[in-house]
Amino acid sequence: MYLYSDGKFLKEEQVCLSPLDRSYLYGEGIFETLKAQEGRVLFFKEHWERLFKGSQSLGFKINFSEQDLHDILIDLLKKNNFLVARLRVTLSRQNQSWEDPSPKDHLNLLAVASPLTEKEAKEELFPVEAILLREIRFLSDALSHVKSTSRLRYLWAYAQAKAAHCNEALLLDTEGYLLEGSRSNLFYWNGKAWQTPSLGTGALPGVTRQVIIEIFKEAKIPFEEVRAFPEALKNAKEAFLTGSVRGISALTKVDGQAIGEAQVGEETQKVFKLWQTRVGQELAD
Ligand SMILES: Cc1ncc(COP(=O)(O)O)c(C=O)c1O
């Protein structure tokens, strides 16, 4: 498999990361996970915008353009002969020495394309189950919008879900409000409108979340961004999770308790159809 590292396409085994890389040392890096279909990168512009904003927040000086990164990803797909893939872009600073960081520190750009599982590659609406994680809470602050490589708490949350034979862990903020999944955003249908935790809770501004909200606006589907306690989800009729690789997944149970009929509901199916149309447009553009 070929990777892109610091200006070159290299075989995986040729890539060397420095021990002075601050993503390795401190988790000070940012990343994007994107999906490629038909050899094209889905929602690249939206991913670029989040990467760019995250870079600004961390003081990273990006030394390549939006077009440069797009070209790198397309070339990476071609080099690996992938039409469908998961793409990961990581940006991290590398210290010049073991001294304090300096403004001259090098910015590393790493891009990886990897094959998807059969399930991930399929454009289907799968049911998933989640746990509600109460043991650790997530903060809303000036860095909540940054998709950073310091992921200890998210990884731990996901591991708890896996240990409970579930697909996702739902997270709460410090005040006990619903936040998001450890790797997804959350939407639920209360019988009148779709609701999703507002970004004020500290939820990641997910690219898929953003596209779904645009779809709601265009199709005049009622929706609200809210701060809500978990009871709102438990009383919901339907729910779904969103993420760049899996798109939309129907959330049917939380902590073993059914949401609505514990099935892929009608309202979710309607949203899924609109989502598929939007992805189709993206591939045709
Ligand atoms: C914590 C968290 N929330 C939400 C998402 C979904 O974001 P996106 O739709 O941009 O993939 C992710 C994706 O990895 C995530 O890690």
C-alpha cells in the first residue's frame, strides 16, 4: 500500500515518523477521515474547511492549498488502485530538537488510503445499538470543534461499547446533556421534528451532520439543534448516527432499551433516501 508522507508517495514500510513528532509525543495533531467512492472524494470541501479551521486554532501554518490536498488524495487513490476507500489526512508538527517548540517547526502531512470492509462499502441503512456512557464527561470549550489526534477518551468510550457488544458509545457533556457518539453525531425523531445536540454542547461539527442539516433545510423537514438530557433520546420514536465513512446508521437500541419500535423507522428511511441523492449529486459534480 502507498502512503503520502511529507511530499512523497512511499510504500507503507518506507514511511518513518520522527520521535519528535508532537502528535506522537503529545497528541497535538489534527486529522480528517474521508470516504472515497468511484475514485472521488466525498465532501472534500467541507473536510478541508474543518481541517483549515482546526489548523488556525492550533497555530499550524498550512503550506499547501485546498487543490494541492485534493490532488494528493486523488493520486493516492490511483497509486493504490482504489475506487472505494477510507482516506485519512493527519497534520502534525515536528519539533526540531528536544527543546521547546519553535515557530520554525516542520508541519508533517500524512495521507493514507485503506480499503473499506464490505459493510462500510455498501450503501445501505444498517441498524446499530449503542451504550450511554456516564463514567466520563466531555467538555465544551474553544477546542471542541478541532478534530484532534488526542483521542484517549473517545477510544476508551468506543472500547466500552465494543465490550458491551454494541456499535457505539453515546457521550454526555459535563452538565449531563447528550453530546454525540465516540465517532458519530446523533439525530433523533421526537414525532414532530428531528433533533440533534447543538454545537454548544461541544459536539464535533461533523461533516455528515452538516450535510444532513442542509438536507433538512432544503426539504423543509422540521429540525432543531438542542441541549437535551438522555431521556429525550429514550423517548424518541427513531434515531440515527452519522459519520463520513458509514454515512447514516439507524440507532435502534440504547443500553438494550428500544428506541421506538427498535427498527429502521420510516422517517429515518426518508432521510436516508435524501442522503443517497445528495451523495449521488456529489459524485456527479
Ligand atoms: C467524536 C466524533 N463525532 C462525530 C464524528 C462524525 O464526523 P464526520 O461526519 O465528519 O465524520 C466523528 C468522526 O470521526 C467523531 O470522531
